[in-house]
Amino acid sequence: MVVLSGGLSNTSTRDLIQFLTSGEARQARPRAKSKVGWSDGRRKFGEVSGAIKAVMSQSDSEMRMKTIHEEVERLLGGKVSFQSVADFLIKNSKGSKPLFERPRYGHYRLLG
């Protein structure tokens, strides 16, 4: 058998209950401005691909994938998954209308 005694006589508990039942707890709190992208840190859709295209458009020759990744991070001002950059380059260098050409292993060039 559990005996509860003096639960509401605890000062911190009593103060908390008074605060929760007062009007102060019901007042609207100002919300922080939402960050760009997802709350878990993911970027908005198309942000990384747009940065890749921007980086590639500034170069008139082929670029190493590592250099492209570094420039994308610099342009976006934060960390970007290397795999996100690599996946976009690989997928968009194949198919009937590729955006990029892969002249040799690990190097890409913007087409058009």
C-alpha cells in the first residue's frame, strides 16, 4: 500500500500548481521564427540541387566531386551531406536528358 502525504505542501509543487491555474500560464507566448527548411535540420526541397547547379554554372571546365561539395557547403553556409551531392550528380548525368557530363571518374561538367 502506497501512502501519499504532503504532496501539495511541497513548495515547488504548490507554486507550479498556482502558476498553471493562474492566468499567466494561459497567456500566449511569442513563438520563435521558424527556421528555413525542416525542424530537424533538413534543407528545403531543391536547395541543394539549386546550389549544385549554381556552382557548376560558374565553372567552364570539369570539376571534382569533392570540390563541388565544398563549394556547395560554402554557398549554403553550412554542412551538406556528401552523399546528397554525389547522388544528384550521378543521377543527373544519366538518362535521355542529362544535366551533367562525367568525363572521367569523380569529375563532372555542366552540359548546355
